[in-house]
Amino acid sequence: QVQLQESGPGLVKPSETLSLTCTVSGGSLSSYYWSWIRQPPGKGLEWIGYVHYTGNTDYNPSLKSRLTISIDTSKNQFSLNLSSVTAADTAVYYCARGSPVPSFWGQGTLVTVSS
Amino acid sequence: EIVMTQSPATLSVSPGETVTLSCRASQSINRNLAWHQQKPGQAPRLLIDAASTRASGIPARFSGSGSGTEFTLTISSLQSEDFAVYYCQQYNNWPPTFGGGTKIEIK
């Protein structure tokens, strides 16, 4: 069964760039869409965006100006870069397989934006 | 952006009971609705897609219905492992959006 694992810094300073990587095991990145979704503490889920294994992407318009999602099929990884972060970007970040319906989710990683 | 509203926010239920969760969309989403379950400290899990199609491995006690703007998730004979938060998600329009969740707690 496919498994997804997020990795990256747990603390990011305001105005800096948040960078996360999702490593996929138990399956190939090919033929699927790969997504990022986040959940601020105590709040609901927010769709961030996706990357197709071909490299095509689509982003939530609310984040589009600060967001880059990329994929490295040779490493079985895809990544998220969110620039100019503020405290409002503090959240648990999930990677998932599938878009627009995530069928498998990673465990999530908490990223706190604070100086 | 389509707003998804779930009700109630919390349900207190005894094991063995049947529960119905509601999800309303701010405009028609046809049947482009999914339900996800999230237990504390765990990743969400896809339960239902296309309003009523159970995902692989999901027990038959979970059933979904609805179309347009009104949807329901019914859990029959609630088991102990079903106490969790349930989110609906629309994917008819971009970006996909989620409801605020319904928490099922033990009565």
C-alpha cells in the first residue's frame, strides 16, 4: 500500500519560505496527481494545490502568488514552497495522493511560523 | 469559492446507534462530494467519493447520499472506532473546499 511522509522544518520565521517534501513509498508517482492540504490548529482543512506526475500544477488562488509545487519522479518525491509566510500559515501540512479527491494522506507535519 | 457548511458541529452518540451527518453547499455541486474521516492525531481517510461511492475497504455501514446542495453521511450501528471528526469536501469547482467538520463523540 502506498505511504506518504512529509518532512521539513517545524519552525519558520515570518517573511521566510516554508519548504516541505513528501516522500512516497510503496508505489510510483506516475499516473497520479499529488496534493498538499493544510489544517490550522483547531480549524478545518484548506486545499493548497497539486502537481501532476507530468509536472502540471494548479494552486488555490488565495495562495497562488506565494506558492510553488514541484515533483521529482526520480526520487519519488514532491515538494511545496510557500514564500513570505506569516503566522496565518501556521498549520499541519498534509501531502496526499489524488486531486481533487485525496485518496491516501500522509500523517501530516506541523509547521509553526514564529520569530 | 464554494462554502461547505456541516451540521451539527458535534454529535453525542452511544455505540450501536445510527447517525446522520449533514453537509450543505453554497451552490450546486452536482454529486461532486467526498467524505473524509479524521481521528485524533491521525491523517484523514477517504470514506466516500461521488456522494455515495464507498472507497476501497470502507465498511458498508457508511453510506452517502444527496445531490445539488444537500448531502448526508449515514453511519449505521456506530462502532467504537467510528468516533472521529467527519469532513465533507466539494470538488465541483476549483479550489476544492471542505466543510468545518462534524465531531462524533461518545455519549
